[in-house]
Amino acid sequence: MPLVEITVPEGTLSEAAVEVLQQQVADAVLTAMELPRTEFFAAATWVYVREAAKGLATTGAGRPPGVLVEVTPLEGFLTPERNEALSVEVTRHVREATGPDTLVWLVVNEIPEGNWAVNGGLTRRAKIGELVAEAARES
């Protein structure tokens, strides 16, 4: 938690650009969710970049699509204002990597509490709150 999936047209990003974009987007998501950048939260933020092979994705107008960013957090961490701030930051980072005219779609799919498990245990908002408080005490 959180999980981010970025889909780009094939050949859009170099390997180095993928690594930079993954880190930038992970940082933007942690900031928007107001989670600390501790080792635990950094390691729990997964960012996948996938290429859509040419011809496998198109718009209704027959043109290649832009970039799709899907963010899947636990419900309740992103308010509409945080979603908007996240959209601005993610769009900025994607356009830095791909070009200023890239169409960027951001979709946030919140997971209700009790519907996300890691290693056989449910991820609970209260436990995340405890980890955030612990990180605050340590800093």
C-alpha cells in the first residue's frame, strides 16, 4: 500500500527515465497521502511501469493514447484536494519524462478497509496511523 501502475506507449521511456519517474511518483503519492518517507512506507509503495505494445492501445479516434496512472491507496487517505494535488504532481513528472504535450490520465481506485491484505493479514488504517506516529516520534 499504496500501489501505482503507470501504462505508457511502447518505447516512450528509457530505462533511466523509468527509474526516475517511479521514484518521483512514489514520493508524490506518499506526500499526497501524508505518509512519512520512512524505510517502511517507501518499501510499501510499489510503482509499476508497463509498456503497451504498439497497436494494443488506441483512442476512439484511432490515435495512440497518452499515459495512464492508476493509484490504489487504502480508502480515506486522499481527499479531493489531495487527489488534485497528486494529479498536478504526477502530470508534471510524467510530462518531464515524456514531453510537455503528453495526455496524462490519473485514476484513483481506493480500497475499502478490510479489502487489502499483506502476507495474510489485513491492512488496517489504525495500524498505519500507529506507524505514522512512531515515525514522527523518531524524527
